[in-house]
Amino acid sequence: MTRRRARNLSPEERRLWSHVARHVKPMKGKMPPPEPEPDEEPAAPPARQVALKPAALPALPPQPKAPSLPPLAPVERKTLQALRRGRKDVDSVIDLHGMRQEEAHFALIGFLHRAQNSGHSVVLVITGKGGAAVSSGLYEERGVLRRIVPHWLRLPDLRSLVVGFEEASPQHGGSGALYVRLRRRRGAG
């Protein structure tokens, strides 16, 4: 078996590796690679690449940087305790059970927008628990809204409205309902 000869990295490859390595946490006892010294002369393209004529490349407009989505956070412990102990009421309630998925999705989006515009901070979304699954079909599912509403609340189009959500306490519907904490409206307060 012949040993392979180690190939040295080009200055461009070293710069690229250094850039990648800066964004990774090193393992215990390992040091990050040293920064490469900047070359005084511009790096020549590798000999294997063929230079394309400038006219052959279409001019792309610069991509605007998409605003980062705010992360979801759990509902604050004090708020949850106050809701569960009855010291705080939910600001508004929507009951989705009995609706079809598409109808429930549009109703939820409209409700959350209206609640935020009204200055509400915590709302209750009732999904229903779903009945017992009937064994008549292999793919029959019960409690579809109960499973899909949390997914909807995590989607980018609702992230600007929702801070976080938690399962409701038994007096508010338990596993068939969610407390949803809303973001403050921009320009309000």
C-alpha cells in the first residue's frame, strides 16, 4: 500500500479554513488554527480554472439581508403561575375545534393579529383534545388541530406576533388548549 503525499493548502484555502474554524467551538484541549498571514500579492486563480468573460456572467442585484426571525421563548413562569392560580385572566379566547385545518389556520392568524393590535399580551387558543381514534382506517387521525397549531405558531409568518406558547392549565382546557404570549405591537408603548 502506497502512502499518499500530503498536499499543502493554498493561501486561499487556508483563509477559507480559518474563516470556517472561527465559527466552530474547538474541542477540549484543542486550539483553533492560527490566522493566516495576509498575502501582499493578490491570490491568482488556480491554474485548472478557466477565467470566464465578464459578459458571460449575469449581473445579479445584491440580495437584501432578510431580517432574522425573533426566537420563541417559553411563557414566563410568573405569568403561567398567575394564569393557573386564577390571579390573571387571559386577554382573549379563540375556539378552533370543530373547524377544518384551512379554516382554523386563517381564523388563528386573524385572531392573533387582532389581539396584538388590541394590546393583548396572553390569549387562549382552544384546539380541542380530539376524540379516541376509530380503528376503521389505517391513516385516520384524531386531534389534528391539537398537533398542528403549535407548528403554525412556530412558522415565520406568526413569529412576529408570538413570543411563545405553553399548554394550558386544566381549568382552561389542559392539553386541548394553549396559552399564547403575544409580542407588543411596534410603535406601541
